Amino acid sequence: MPISPSRHALVQLIQSVGGAVTSLCFPANCRLCEELLVDARRLPLCDNCLSSFVEIPPGSCDICGLPGTFDPEFPKERSICADCEKRRFGFQVARSFGFYEGLLARAILLLKHEQIVPLGKWFAERLAELVRKEAQRLCADVIVPVPLHRQRSRERGFNQVDLFGEPLSKFLNLPYKTVLLKRSRPRPEKHLLRSEERWEAVRGAFAMRKGGRVDNLRILLLDDVMTTGATLDACSRALHEAGAKSVSGLTIARAGRPLSSFAEHP
């Protein structure tokens, strides 16, 4: 039996009051700054920390979305940065909510290692807002997460991308397909990889699963962090080879890079 609007409002009120009582009886601290949380929400981060996340401004590179990466020798009106001009990524466009630094980087690590579902939903809301703002560039038929290798999946027990990917699919009313891509080769054990090592580590590491079909589909490829773009590039090429019409990358955060980085890759 469907719940009437008045009954639904009553249920929400009871849940809100219950959460407030729980907050008073069992106060918690923000997981980033340790300040006492004063409201009843399930998100374990305070408003000050959330508002400190540095968002990527508009007016950046048309492809990678990162500002401040234009070769000064190119005309100022050029809309593609030197790195994208030289690299020729497999994806058509990539966008990120914020810069991978400070408290945002710590929040992503919490998501990755502690499976904080409310935080995943909060990030999904931010990404949905970004997709709506850039609807022409990020138009898609299906959302595909970057997969973990089966060994890493067993160790962690979950793919952190699913924590914001699943709610994002509901916000955007798009199907969420976790079974299209697979990672056939694990990431090297070395914790920090140089740029060249990142590209080598993912070259040919992703493939379509047997029976997966993306013919003529526009793909929104989802990951938590974009660093060099190597992972999104490798996944995008596998999807294009399988017949995808276009691939757009979307991540919570983007690692910055110096102006000279366009000369980094051969």
C-alpha cells in the first residue's frame, strides 16, 4: 500500500527526531577535524570540513577540465591544454568535483578504506550537480565504474566507486553497470608510481567482460581520483574497442599538475 504524503512527512519527522536524540545521547566527532558534530545527520563530517574542499573552477581545459595547464606559447584563446593536445586521451572529456589535496584527499581515503556509505552519497550529490552543469559534455546512456582487480576486491571487500556510483545512477536516472569492464592485471605493489610507471601499469590492464555490450552507447566512466589520466584512458580504449560511441570520465577529485607536465609523456 503506498504511503500518503502526510504519513510520509510524519515518518520523516520521527526519523529526524530519533536522529537528534541519538546525537544527544551518543555525540560523535568529525572524522577529519575531530570537532563535535552538532546535528543529527549520518554524515560523519562537519560543515566546515565539507566547505573547505577546493572545487575545480569553470573555464578550464575542454578535455581534462584542469585549469592552469596551458602552454604559454599557445594562443590564450586555446581551449585545450598542452597535455591533452600531446597525449590524445582515449576519453572525450573528463571532469572532477575538486582538487585531490588537503581534507578532500583525506575524505576520499576514508571512503576507500572505511566504506562510509553516507559520505559516498554526499559525493554522489556533488557529482550529479556537476553532470547537470555540464550536461552537453557529460551526456551518457550508462554509468560504468573503473573496476578493481579481483585480488584487491577480495582484500577490500568492496569497490569504493560503488559507494558514490550507485546513488549517482539514481540521481541521474541512468543504469549502473558493474559487470562490463574487468581489470585483468593488478596494480604494482609499489605504493607511489611515477607518471611513466602509471601509464605502463595500466596499458592493456582493462578489458570487456565476456558478453558485455556497449555498442553505440555513451559511457560515463566513474572513478574516485584522476591523477595522470592513465586509468581512465586505458578503460576508455577498451570501451571504444567494444563499440562505445563516446566515453566521458568523471571523478571526485583531480590531482593537480605543473605547467611543464605536457612534456612529461613521450
